[in-house]
Amino acid sequence: MPILTSYFTVLNQPAIGAISWAWVFAFAQFIMTWGLCILYTKRAARFDELVEKIKRETGGGGK
């Protein structure tokens, strides 16, 4: 983000009142991070279930 604010002056323009686009961009990064974390945990749980199913089918304990 610091690099973007150096090269793109549009981020320094006001978006809503005194809030600039840089603040909107920073807040959007938090939303994106939370969304990706939620997606990752749901996918990881699915992969864990698949691994457990494979372990049961093969009879392996994975030691």
C-alpha cells in the first residue's frame, strides 16, 4: 500500500467526506483477508475429511 500511495495520487483524493481512497483501500484489504481466511478454513476442513476417508479405506494410520 505505501508503494501504491506513492505512485497513484487518486488514493489521496477524498472518497466520502474527509475519508480518502487510501483508507477505503486499507479497509478493503481487511475484508479480503477475512474472506480468504474463511474460504481457506472451509476448504481445509473438506480436505481433512477426504484425508480421513482415504486413511479409513486404505487402513493406514499414517505413522
